[in-house]
Amino acid sequence: MTLDQADHGVLDDELDVVLDLRRPDPFTKAFDYSAADALRSAGVYPYYRRPEGVEGVHGRFDGRPVVLFSSNDYLGLGSHPRIREAAAAATRRYGVSSGSRLLSGTLPVHRELEDRLADWLGVADVLTFSSAMGANQGFLSALVGRHDSVYVDKLAHASIQAGARIPTSAGVRRFRHNDPDDLAARLEADPHDVGAVVAVDGVYSMAGDVADLAGLVAVCRTAGARLAVDDAHGLGVLGGGRGTAHELGLAHEIDLHTGTFSKAMGSTGGYVAGDLAVIDFLRHNALSIVFSVGLPPGSAAAADQALQIVASEPERVSTARHNGDRLRSGLTEAGFDIGGSTTSIVPLLVGDDMETFNFWKASVDAGVHANPVVSPAVAKGHGILRLTATAAHDDADVDRAVETLAEVGRRRGLVG
């Protein structure tokens, strides 16, 4: 075959024949994928779009004014001027990338952030990663051996679910959501000569409920298992800003704390916090730190500045809590099912996947922008509109959302 023939597509045609004859084509799932096109055709495609002209929690969507309940910027720090300037100053000084942390990429801003966060959380040491996904995959791949087991809450974040599949041939055990008794039964049923790590969320990102850490700690101590808590949605929100374990008075009972700076801290990146020896081991063995670049210096400086603001302005935490309480109360009184949420994350149960997208579109058109969530992020047939109350909202914003959603819900038969 000549290069000229290849230029005219002959090579592609022959390659297709070879793939068809030899084995199934892994790309077929992509060629057959139609879910996104179906939503586009129905005019309810919600993804990869951002409201225009965003100022705080207000903006426009398709030309209509909306109040935003779709952000995880719990404390309203994402556009804080001090954080913007800290990020800009670090970028001017160090550039936009840090390189490999293991080799020559560790910068003073990394250690400053890690030291401040360790002090804030009351732990011995912290290691930052370029993403929270990398943090969870990193500690699991490094600490869980081939003959160990990982026990994961069924509603734990996807980064834990994905990380748990990487390291072990002994198996991933999933236990019923927030059920220490089920965890205890599974630990007892498994061989006791197998190491065990239990991984859960502090605050569950779709349900908005808080982990039963007291029950989980008791089970883990009895069974000799280690407990890791991903506090992506607890840091900055609960425990005066220190997170779920501090809220529950159990900070020193948790073996590893993980989380992100992309929610309440208004930046990006992830972290693992814990014992000195464990964190030092991860520095040299976590694949997602050894074989990846470090947190961009601007992001590290932004997160560091955010921690300082949270410590000096505790009213942000209390305001976010107040707004979450007001939103949950209002939606419950309106007749919506919000499950077991007790935090700023408020899931409004809709049900059918397509109805969830239709409810989202009707809500946006009426002036409230929230996030439609369907399977596999939630169980099939349990689609939700996920709202997040932040410190940037005020009572009028919350009341407007409740009134608007109640009216849309009545029109669509979700509430009476």
C-alpha cells in the first residue's frame, strides 16, 4: 500500500476489516453511545456548560437570570480577592507548573500549605496531590497490598471506588451505606490474616448525609482495620471548618484523612493527612505523586490563603450551615423528599432519569440552576436535583429557590 492510498482512506478501511476479523473492537461502545445525543435532541442536555455573567451566586443561563445552587464553592471563596492575588503572586514567582514533587518540583508553597493544613487538622503531616482523585488512588495503591482487602461504603465517592480496584487481588468489599453493622459482619466473615482498609466519605456527595464515624471507628478498632475518611465535602463546612471528624469529636480516631481544595477552599488539588511515617511512605510510594507533577504553585498558594481566611472568618462556616438548614427545611415543608441530608448538600428526589432532566430544565427556565444527577451516580430510578447552599447565598436566595422549585414541582406532579 502506498502513502497516497493511505491518504485517501484505504488504510482506515483495511484496518476496520482486520479489527472485525480478529477480535471485538473496544471502540464500539463509543460509536454506539447515544445518551448525550438523546438529551441534546430533547433540549435538556445539562453538561459542559456554565452560566454566563456569574457574579457570586447569580448569573444567566440561556439568557435568563438564575440563582446558582450548583456550585461546591461552599464558603464563597472561589473569587475572593485575597485568594486571587495569592495565586497570581505564586504564579509570577514560580511559574504555572512545579514538575515532579519527588525530584525537583517541591516548592516552598507546597510545604507551607501542607504545614498549615496539618496544623488546621491537628495531624502530624500532610501530602498534597494535583487532584483529589490522585490522593485517593495514591494512598490506596501504595498501602493496600495484593493480599489485603478494601471495604468501601456503597455510596463512597467515585475516586475511592476507582482507587480500591487498583491494588488488590484479595478483593473489594462493599458494605451497605452508612451501616457499621454490615461492615462488622463482612469483616468477621473474611479471613483474619488479611489486612483491611475501610474507606468512606465524611459527607456523602449525593445524599448530603454524614458518615456514622463513631460506629465505624468502633468496628474498625474491634476488627483491627484501618479507617480512611474522604472529607471533600466536610473540610471548611463542618467542625468549624476542620471537617467531619472534628464535628463528631473523632479527629484522632481516624487513620487517614483525605480531601480536596476544589470545594470549600476555592482552589484545586487534593491531600492525604495522617501519621508522619505513613505520609512519608506515601511521598515515596504513591504512584500518583511519584509519576505526576505536583500541585501548580498558584493553586497551592490559593488553598493556603483560603485556610487562613477560614480560620480568621468563622462566620463563613456558620452562614453556610444556616443556609443549608434553611434550604432543607423549606424544601421539606414544600413536600419534597430530600432523603437523609443534614448538610449543605440537599438532594431533591425526582426519580426517572429523563424526568430528572426535564425537571432540571423547567427549574432553570424558572430561575434556579442546580445539578441533575442520574445513574450511575445514584441508583437507577432515583434521579435527583442536587442543590448546594453556600455562604454566598442569603435568605432571599434560599427562599426564592424553595418557592420556585415548589411551583415547578407542583406543575410536574412531584409535590401536592
